[in-house]
Amino acid sequence: MQKGNIGVTTENIFPIIKKFLYSDHEIFLRELVSNAVDATQKLKTLASKGEFKGELGDLTIHVSLDKDTITISDRGLGMTAEEIEKYINQIAFSGANDFLAKYKDDANAIIGHFGLGFYSAFMVAKRVEIVTRSYKEDAQPMKWTCDGSPEFTLEGTEKEGRGTDIILYIDDDCREFLEEARLSSLLRKYCHFLPIPVAFGKKKEWKDGKQVDTEEDNVINDTTPLWTRKPSELKDEDYKAFYRDLYPMSDEPLFWIHLNVDYPFNLTGILYFPRIKSNIDLQKNKIQLYCNQVYVTDSVEGIVPDFLTLLHGVIDSPDIPLNVSRSYLQSDSNVKKISTYISKKVSDRLQSIFKNDRKDFESKWDDLKIFIHYGMLTEEDFYDKANKFALLKDTDSKYYTYEEYQNLIKGEQTDKDGNLVYLYANNAEEQYSYIEAAKNKGYNVLLMDGQLDVALISLLERKMEKSRFTRVDSDVIDRLIAKEDARTTDLEADKREMLATVFRSQLPKVDKVEFNVEAQGLGENVAPILITQSEYMRRMKEMARIQPGMSFYGEMPDMFNVVINVDNKLVKEVLNNSETECAADLTPLNLSLADLNKRHEELHKAQEGKKAEEIPTADKDALEEVEKKMADEKAKKESILSTYAGGNKVVRQLVDLALLQNNMLKGEALNNFIKRSLEMIG
Ligand code: ADP
């Protein structure tokens, strides 16, 4: 029997392995099973070259559990005593501590760097045995034992067949790995697609009311996963079945892209566009990264473009350096090429579905758009491609490309300054009446109700020349798109002011809400009162909600424009009625106001252009006095009109209806409205 020290410079690497790789203990299984796979594949290669002439036989790798041990057995090429000495005992381990300190959170980097694959066994085992017999004729079977100190023993042993058994005596604090369910789920995670069959126990069946083992090996992996096969041999059903295998809980995917390149880098994979039911489904880390069918990670940030991390599927590439830190990864030129390639593949594929089956593309658009918009917002190159197939959907559920839409609205929706005005709604139900008004006017209204639409609108405004987006309820219809022949109203200013005062008096006082009331002619078929909110203000507030530095806007009250339509029959009646009803009270006030106005004008003129110290105090006081009186009279007027309006059910009803239409009539006010309505009917 030979005894010796493992060739490391550090006194004892095992505590280090344990300590630093703590969080990733479970990868020991991946490391040991993939070593077994490697050994098996090497033997197959030797056989194909004629260097191994024996029977390959059943090459299944077996993972088995005992009370205190996990054993991984392969029928690969095995090791001779010299090979154990060379490959197991001599571990290069220079500058270990520095490196470990630097990458302590990245087990993959450490393991890759040191070729520590095999030694990861000591993360979970207090003692490890290798029982191995080389494929070489007359090779002496060997047993290597190590208990976690740098000392090992190596001795001759008995072993029936060719290959290697790795026996792990599991540490007391790692006994979780001895549970069948735990090991089984780890095998699924790390070994699901390994290219050599891996068996874990026997297949089970129900017998006499309980599960019993059958004779058949329970093979846990699919050795030729879909991405390794030729796309030409595969049917849609195969892709769907593979998706179900990967994500048993998900709905059927929208479609998929089979990636397959071997130059200038090697990469295969399948990316799926998932069907998103809600935001909760929208998750990163759904793409799995493999290296020659060995599972590596489900965190692909830096490898695929950010917007595609929302996709599902697998990527397999031996050219992605795994044993480096994430930050390094992003500057790696191969990785950059891979990322660009994937992005291009995705846009090509979308483009081709759009071209070849527009109907299908349209039917999937609503599910698809979040990915496409995210890509357009984050990747310049993707935007340049996607703007040819990205769609706009209108409120009649018709779809247009950007170019088609431009042509559609060019005629009607260009304003007097030559800007193309895109009208949109973000809630077809709530903005129904505004949408109808716009349609009646011959305008088209887009439906922009996606999560990223606010950001998309700003992007499109930046990208498209002389174009502007305006929500359909951001102004009265005549002013939404300013035209040369804008409607003017010939109703006198004082009558308009009177109407505004009457209706203003009945608007509710709401915290942080301001109403700006004006009377305008909007046409006789338009509603009596319209409430709008300016596009600019609303956007500022929306942005304040998502951008921290803009809270100033968030603090500002919501400002609404309330337009009283003087052309509407009901409003005309209110005007006539209020004029007659209030005449007795208002006439003296109006006369007095007319006098005051005249006086004010005279005084003002006399003082105009003079410096403050040149004006006699008496004159200043006189002006002040007049102004005060005017304010008093106006207040009286307002109070008269307000009392009148308060007793006028029509006014109150019209105000409430306008509020109701904008979802602003709530609580007590809503209750009062209903009561009043019932009275009026009854
Ligand atoms: P790596 O696999 O990165 O080379 P490891 O530490 O995992 O590093 O393994 C070191 C070497 O030990 C392997 O390269 C291989 O030569 C040998 N080895 C490990 N496991 C086996 C096995 N099951 N059968 C044959 N050789 C093995």
C-alpha cells in the first residue's frame, strides 16, 4: 500500500473547499457524474478509433444510495495507478488563497480554475474512495482513499469490470443528500440531459397497494435532448413536448427558435417565447445554460441580451467561459458575439413569421409585444429591425405596422404645423366616449394598454420625425389635433364666464385635484361637459411615479380641464334659465360692476407709466378701494350663481354625469347623484 500527500501547497485545501463553496455544495453531483460521462465518452472514442477492442457493453452510469454513502459508478475507461497519481494526486494549487478570496461567491469559477471537479466531493463527504479498473489489458484494479486531510492511501484491490466507482461517505452535516427525493431532484437539475444514460435506482411500479422496484433501471436523463437534434427532423409537437418537459407548469409557448451555429463559435439551443398570463409569469432566469449537455446555470445575464432573458429554453455552448466571474464574462468577445448572434436570430425569426404568416403573427402579437417592446427599448440594433414588424393595434383590434399606420392617419391627423398626431387610449372602456368622438371625427385611435407602452411612446416620439402621441381624452376633440379652421364660439365673453361660474360652483372639492373650467363651443352633438387632462401634465405625473428624481411633479395636484359646451342644447337652456332666474339679483350688481370697471380703468390709466413714488397716496388708495369693491361684487355674483346652481338639478346632474364618465364620482357624491336621478325619473 502506498501512502502520500496530495500535491498541494496549501496545508489543507479541504476546509477551504468546504468553507468557500458552502452555498453550492450540491454541485458535487454534477462534477462527479460529468467525470463519469467524460470517462465513458473517452472510451467510446477509443473504441471508434480501434484503440479499444473489447466490448463496450452497457455504458449506463449508476448513482446509488446507501445508509451513509452515495456511489457513482461508470463503465468508462477507468484509471491505472499512474493515472491516479497524475490526475488525482497532483492538483495544481498555486496562489490559492488570493484566488479563493476573490471569487469566494462563485463556485463555478473556483472549480473551473483549479480543475477541482473531483475534489468537490469533499464538500459533502468526510471520506472518499475511488475504486477503479482501467480498460487497459491486465491493469491492476486500484483503490484510493482519502479522509479529507491531504493524506491519501492507494492500494491494489479487487474489481470485476472496467470503470470507476466513486464512493462518498457523506458528512454528518450533509445528510440531506442521502435522501432519495433530494438526490433525485438534484439529478434532474444537473444531469437531465447528459449524453450517457444515468440510472438512479430501479423503475418503480404499484403492487399490492405500494410502490416496489422493478428490474428495469430508472434512467433519469434524456441523452439526445431536442437541441442536439437536426431541426429538419423535428415536428412542432416535439418542440412543444420538450417545452412541457422543461416547464411543466407553463402554458404552451407562442413559438420557438432553434439555434444552431458552429462558426465562429459553437452554440446550440432552443429559445421559446412563453405565453404570459400575468406579470408574475414574467421572470428572468428561465433560460438554462448548458455546456455539452451539462447543466451550468439558469442565470444567463450577460450572455443573452437583457430583453431575451425573459424567454424560456436552453442554450448549450462549450465556448462560453464558465470559470470566470460574471463581470469578466460581459467583456469577453466570444460572449459578445454570442449575444449579438442570438439577438439577430430572434429578430430574423420574428421578421420571417411576420412576413410568411401575418395572421398568425397578429394573433400572437398581444402576448409577444412585451418582449419586442422591451427589446426595442433596450437594444438600438433590435429597434432598427423590429420597427419593420412591430405592430400598432387600434381600438377596433386592427393591426398595422408603423409605416402602414403612418399612411393611414396622414390625411386626417396632421395638425396645422405638419405634425402627425397619434391618438391613443390606454383603457378602451374608461375612455369609450372620447374614442367614439374621435372616430366620429374620422380619426383613428390606438390602444396602448401594455406595461411598456408609456416608455414606448416616448421612444417612438424620439425616433419618428414630426410625430406626437396624445391620449384621446387629453383635450376636447377640436383641439386634440389643431387645425387651421379651428372652431370659434361667438357667445359673448361675459355669458361664457357666467356659465363657467355656474358649473364651477357645483364641482366637488377634492384633495389634490384642481379643475380649470371654461366655456367653449364644441358643436351641438357633443356632450354638455367634457373633462380632460393635458397630455403633458399626465405624462409628467406618470414619469414621477417611476423616476425618483421627479417627485416634484408627483406632489402637484391633478389638474383637469372642464369644458362647458355652449353649443349643447342643455347648456343653452341652463344659460337662458340662469339669466332669467338671476336677473333680479344680478342686474344691480352688473350695473355697479360696470361703473367700477369704468372707474378702475380711469384710475389705472392715470397711474400708468408712473413710478410708485410719483403717484399721490390718495390716488393709490382710491385704486385699491375700487379693486376691493370689484372683488366684493364679484364674490356676491358668484354666490348668487352658486346658490342658483345648487338649486338647479340640471346643472348638478350634468356635472355629476361628466364626473361619472371619468370615474371621478364616488362615495357620497355618487349616492346623491343616484338619489337625484331617481327623483327626476319619478
Ligand atoms: P477535470 O475533470 O476538470 O479534468 P477533475 O478533478 O474532475 O478535473 O478530474 C481530474 C481527472 O481525473 C480527470 O481529468 C480524469 O482524467 C480523472 N478522472 C476523474 N474521474 C474519473 C472517472 N470517473 N473515470 C476516469 N477518470 C476520471
